Amino acid sequence: MTNKFEKFQKEINYKFENIELLKEAVTHSSYSNEFQDNINCNERLEFLGDAVIELIISTYLFNKFKKYPEGKLTRLRSKIVCEEALYDIALNYNIGEYLKLGKGEESTGGRERKSILADSVEAIIAAIYLDSDYINSEKLVLKLFDDYIKKAEEGKLNYDYKTKLQEVVQSINNTNKISYIVINEDGPDHNKTFFVKVLISGKEAGRGKGKSKKTAEQKSAKEALKKVNESLS
């Protein structure tokens, strides 16, 4: 677990002074309920992280869009700070791999559950805030949400990458066909990891992995969408 945490810290470019805060941030209540010897779950951190993220994004929007009225700022923030964005961020950083879950939650797909992953991102932000200060938290939040902020500003925010890929590809040529193929499965039946590639008219365009085929397909579609958009720009 320590090595995994080191990898994660490198990916987010932040080194914890108190690694126990990060451990708490990825500990689900189902785990702490099974092992009650002074093990805290991440619910309190989630509560704080929600407020920290909202303050950071609100301040950013307030300063950038000086002529926007309160209502427009609120609507823009709600598109950026939402469960879908938090879940997407969790998938991007493979946060599901670091979660500490109880046996029941583990066996029913908790590592892929949207609410659990979204909550864990909030908890991690709170852990960084407590471990350091507002400035470090702000840097990370704006980094994590950068793409969502830009797309929300442009009215192009879409979390369903499979649908978006279909729309973009068919707008180029409506005869293009998209298909998803499972190329590998790893692990026991109760905890499999699926590896998927997406083909556009028979040519590989992206790959993804996840604890469910749906997640792996979304990740492969996201990679393919990025490549398609780059080729068009």
C-alpha cells in the first residue's frame, strides 16, 4: 500500500507530511465498521473537502467572470463541481485501486461505485488541506478541474465519453462504425479488471481498463476522443 501511495503522490505532485491523512481519506465506512480499533473512515474528510472544493472553484469563477451575476456563477459552478466530475477525476487517477473497503462492499463492486469514488476525491482534497494549507489545495483542485472548467465555460461538458465519441466520429463521416472489444480480463471472478480497446472503422483508437466493462469502455472512449479532437485541431 505504501508503494501505491508513493505512486499516487507523484501523479498528483503532492507529498504528504502526514501519510495517515491520506490513508484515512481512502478508508470507506464499510472498512472501519469491520475493523473498529481506532480506524477512522473518510466521511468527516469528505464533508470538509466538499466545502474546500466549492470555495476554490467559486473564488476562481468570481475572479474570472467579473460581470457574471450570482445566478450564472452558481449554474456554472454546479456543472463543474458535481458527482460526475469527481467520479471522472477518480477514474483518471485510478483512485479505486487505493480504497480500503469492507468485504461486503468489495464483493459488490465498491471500487467502481460512483458515489464512493466521488466522495474519496473530496476526502483527499480535505486531507491535503489539513496536511498543508489552502494554497496547495487550490493548486491541486484547479489542476484536477482544469479540463472541466474550460469545457463548462464553452458549454461542452459531457461525461458520457462513449456518446460523445459517437457524435464526433459520425459528424466526420456517418459511415464510421465504433466497436469495443475486451482484450483481456485479470483477477478472480469477484474482483476482475477488464481491458478494452475501441475501434473506429476497424482501427484501434484507444484503450482503457476498469473493474467493469462499462468503466473500461468509457476510459477507452475518452482516450479515443482526445486523439480524434487533436487530429481535428
